Amino acid sequence: MASATRTRTNTAAAALLYALTFRLLTRASSTAVTVSPPPAAAAAAEAHALLRWKSTLPRSSFTSAPLSSWSPATPACTTWAGVACGEDGRVAEVALPGAGIAGTLAALDLAALPALAGLNLSGNRLAGAIPASVSGLASLVSLDLSGNALTGGIPGAALAALPALRVLVLRNNSLGGAIPASLGGLRTLERLDLQATGLVSTLPPEMGGMASLSFLDLSRNNLSGGLPPSFAGMSKMKELYLARNRLSGTIPPEIFKSWPDLTLLYLHYNSFTGTIPAEIGEAKKLRRLSLWSNNLTGVIPKETSGLPSLLMLHLGKNCLTGPIAPSLGNLTQLVILVLSFNNLTGMVPAEIGSLTALQELDLISNQLEGELPPTVSLLKVLSYLSLASNNFVGTVPNFASQKLVCAELNGNKFSGGFPLSFCQSTSLEILDLSSNQLSGQLPSCIWDLQDLRFMDLSNNALSGDVLASANSNLSLESLHLANNRFTGGFPSIIQYLKMLSVLDLGGNNFSGAIPSWIGSRLPLLRFLLLQSNMFNGSIPLQLLQLSHLQLLDLASNNFEGHIPCGLTNLTSMIRPQTEFNMMLAVPYQLLYLEADVNYADRVDVNWKMQTYEFQGAIALMTGIDLSGNSINGEIPTELTNLQGLRLLNLSRNHLSGTIPANIGDLKLLESLDLSWNELSGHIPSGFSALVSLSSLNLSNNMLSGEIPTGNQLDTLADPSIYSNNFGLCGFAMSIPCSTGSSIQPLDPNKEFEGVYVYYSIIAGVVFGMWLWFGSLVFFAPWRISFFYYVDFTQRKLMR
């Protein structure tokens, strides 16, 4: 089963809200000051403080658009970019976001700016600590230093001395340290954002005293311990972000009773335990709830169904049990429903059809069963559907959404024919119906989906020829039809899949030759798997045009002839692959935001004598498997130039000659199988240079001489990997080598003569026995005489 992960971009609404709030607050602060003109000395002191700070910054900061306008020859309030003054002429705001400023804040004389109400230096390259002199900004309403490289912790005592502070944003820095308990004294603070600041701490109970706080973001830190019940004192809380920490313990029920205005609660990627509190039903304004990836147990509380404003219910990757309650259909505003990776049981209730606003439905990896209700056809705006890895049966119902981008129904027991409703899903980009019990022919209408990028129909019972289509404008990048009952020749529709990267047709009844157009029509092909079919003919030279090819599996077919020359054209097999994974990123809109479905591709590979599914590291796999055919001739020496190979399987063919002497150049090779061929000569000493080798099979050949040792070969001590090579001796064998055996291997002709004599003797004995006993069977007089003689001998012995 392929894995799908979804990532969503953060909304700009928070930043917009902050900007509007900032403007209003700074204006309010500036108009509250006495209107009388300031003394010239005070104005000069403010300008001097800013110019002195500018002089300490690197010269690259001087050329930035805002700071280049700062000059002692011009008035600060009217001509300096990023500087705003109140009606009294005092500096009330310094706003230089994203100005490319480097340096530190150490030289900024904040005491010279007593009327400063807003300081925004976000998105720069400032380093060092936040100066303690910030405590002198008695008029400061908003402080934003986010998106820098600040260190040295949060100066709690200094910040706690700011009586007017309402907005504090320090996110995306490297501050480190603990959350100061003194922040709990900021009674007027409304917005606190410390996301991704490297905090290592518990949550101070004193923070519960921040009675005006409505927005708190402590996500993406290293916070541990529990969520203090005292947080219930934040009675104006609207949005709480604690995601991606190491918080544990139970979720306090008190917070839902005390936060009547709560609209957003993000606790995902923590270690919370216990049940979801029933008191959650009292948060009537809750719109987004994410408890993904915790250790929560119990059932989904029925009180959840009483949240009329809920847009997102994200409870996946917990240990929840029980059924999906029909009352969940009351959440008619719901856009996202994620219950995946739990232990939910029972059937999907028919009331699911009431969720007509639903755009994402994710029930993957539960124990749900039965047939899907036909009411799912009412979900007409569904974009993402994942029902994979459950026990659903029956036919796949009609999914009528024209906005469907991703449909995962793999790993169930769906039966019947291919669901024709998917042919109408013109926005579909990912379709995974693998590992079900679908039967019948694949309809040609599936090739009319021009946006389809990934399709996996493997491990079903689909049959017949793969029909072509008149459409030649296809976007498929990955096509899996393996382990079905398809027949006919190599599907001609594939020649129109010019973006194809992965093609898996293994385990079917395809026959005929590989078409010559494969090299020119599929220029981006990286994985070609045709194993376990009935393809025949020679391996086409056109395969060598596929310069991106890194895995070629033609095993268990009827190919014959030689291994083609020109393997060095497979340049992706020459250099090691560094890309870790192959992901399909499919963007779509969700809750008015941009979202992504990241779908990991995978292939099944006969790896180290077993079949493995490579999913997480598919892009690292490089190999050739030509086993189980009728290929003859010698192993091309140029094969050893493919130094990116991790897998090489040429077993069960009719290859002859010697093993290439430069085999040791394949430093990354982990699995090598040359068994059941007619290879002769000695095993090259270069085998000891295969430092990555962990699986080897050279049995059933005509190899001779001493088995080399050293490095990985010393760990491969199983005699069976060298068995039935009558001339081998030494390590891992019970046959000691005579002097010089490794230098002077047996003559292949003499070895062949010895084998010939051996089999001739066996044939003679068998023929003689059949000649004797056959005479007794077919000639009655001989048979009677023989048994008469046996009886006579028996009577004589008994006397």
C-alpha cells in the first residue's frame, strides 16, 4: 500500500489580523500623547539612537531599501522608511519586515524611544540576544522579531515589565531555553506566538493568569509534561496551537468549560493519553479540532456531534475504538473528516451522506467492514477519499464528485467490475484500487482521464486485453497492473504515456515481443517490471535508449538470445542514486487554503531471494533481473561499468563463459545471483571487493578453483551458495584446496569430460536394470523360469 501524506500551507489570515491590530494599536498609542511639540533635543536623541544602531550593522544592511533612506540630513518622521511618528512628533513605530538587515540589537538604544508603540523587525537576519533594555519601552503595544536568528532565550523579566504589550511574536528563531513563568504577568497580552523557537520546557501553570490572551502558539518546540488545568484561566482563548511537541497526560476537561470562544485547538503530534473529554461538546464555536498522532483511547464522544460550527475533525493516528456514530451526520458544515489509523469497527453509517460540504474523507487503516452506503454519492465536492486497508466488501459505489483528486480504496475486498464512475472524475490524479477482488475487463474510458498521474490496479482479478483509447494526451507517471489476469500483447496504449516513470506489468499473461517503440516513446522511464509473463523474443536493443532506467525486471519470461551490448547507455545505473524517495505532490484547495497530497510510489522487487515491497526508498533501488529465461552467451564485460547496481540476478538461464574479472567494480552491489547457468572458470578474486554484498548465489554452474575470501565474502559461509560446482574448494566448502588450485583452475573441457563420464555410468546402470526387469515383464517363459528358480532356492534353504 502506498502512503499518502497531506500538508497544508498556513493561512495568511493570522498575519493580516496582526497587521491590522498593530496599526490600530500604534495609532491609539500615538494619539494618546500630548500634542505639544517635542524639544529639539528629544527628536535629535531619537534619530541619533537609530542612526547609531544602523552604523553597527554590516554594510550590506546599509544598501537595503529602507535603511538607505536613514540620513542625519533628513527628518526621521517624514523621510525615513519604516519609521512612523505620532501626532506629537515622537517615534511611535519602527517597521522594517523583510528588509535584509543583519547584525544584532545590542546597540539599539531602546531607552531613547520612550514613545515607541510598535517594533517590527521580522524576516531579517538578526542574531544575538533580545536586549534586556526592551523593558524600558513602557508604551510598547506590539513586538515582532519573528523569522530571525536570535538566541539567548526569552527575556521574561524584561517583557513582563511592559504594561501595555498586547502582541508578542518571536516565532522562527533559535532562542532556546524555557518558557519564563513571568510571562504569566502579562495581563494585557492578547497574542503570544513562540512557534519554532527551540524551547525546552514544561508549560508554566502561571501562564493561566494571562486573562486577555486569545491566541497562543507554542507549536514546533520541545515542550514536555502536561497541559496545566490552570490554562482554563485564559477565558478569552480562541486559538491554541501546541502541535509538534512532546506533551503528555490527559486533556483537561476544564479548558472546554472555560473557553466559550474557542474556535481552534491543535494538539497533534504529541503524546496525550486518555479519552477525548465529553466536555468538548461545550465548545460550541469550535471550528477546527486536530488531535492527530497522539495516544488517545476510547470512543469518539457523542458530544462531538453537537458542534454545529465544526469544519475540521482530525482524530487520526490514535487508538480510538468503537463504531462511527450515525450522529456524526449532524456536522453538516464539516469539510475535513480524518479518522484514519485507529481501531474503529462496524460499518460506515448512511448518515455520512449528510456531510455534503465534505472535501476530505480519510478512514484508512481501521477495521471497518460491510458495504459502503450508497449515500456516499451525495458527497459531490469531495476532493480526497481514502478508505484503504479496511475490510469493505461489495461493489464500489458511485462517487459523483467532479472535484475528486485522489481516491484510495486499496487493501479491501471490493468485488465486481471496475467502477465506471471514476471515468467521470475528470479531476482525478491518483487512483489506487490495488489488492481487492475486482474482475472483468479494464474499460478504455479510464484512458480519457487526462490529469491522471498515478494508477494502481495490481493484485486483483482483472482480465482480457488492455484496450487502447483515441486519447493520446495522457499524464500518467506511474502505472501498476501487476498480478492480474491480463492477456494479449504489450499494451499499445503505453506508447502514449510520455511522462511515464514507473511501469509494472508483472504477474500477468502478456505475451509477444517488447515493442521497439519503448525506447523512444517512454523517455522518462525509470522502473520497468515485466516479470512473470510470457514475453518472448530477444531483449530489444531499444531498451538501451532509456537513459533514466534504473530498475529492469524481465524475470520468468521466455526471452532468448544474448544480453545486448551497449549497457553503458543506461547512465542512471552507472552513478549511485541519491534521491531517497519518489513522491507525487498533488495540490488541491481545502478550507480556502492550498493543500498537498504527497503520494509515495512503490515497486515489488525480488531482493535477496525474497520479494520485498520497496516504498520508502524506491528511488535508491537500482538493479537488473533477467532470471528465469533462456538467455545464452557470455556475461558482457561492460556490465561491470554499471557501478550504481544494487541488485543483479541472471540466474536460471544458459549463460556460459567466465564471470567478468572486473565484477569487483560493483561496489554498491548487495544481491548477486548467477546460479543455474553454465558458467565455468574460477571465481574472480575481485569478489572480495564487493564490500556491500550480503546475498550471493553461484550454485549449479561449472565453476572451479579456490573460493576467494575477504571483506563481505567472509560472512557468506553457507555452502549451498556454492553447491553443485564440482571444481570449487576452500572457504565454506568441505573440500580442501590442493596447492595452486586457485591459480590453476580445472580445464573446463576436462571438467566437462568428467561430468560426461559420470552421467554415462548412471545412464548405463539405469538402462541395464530396465533391460533385466523389462525382460521379466514382457517375456512370460523367462518370468516363469525366474520365479520357479526363486521358489526352488527358498525350499532348499528351508530344508
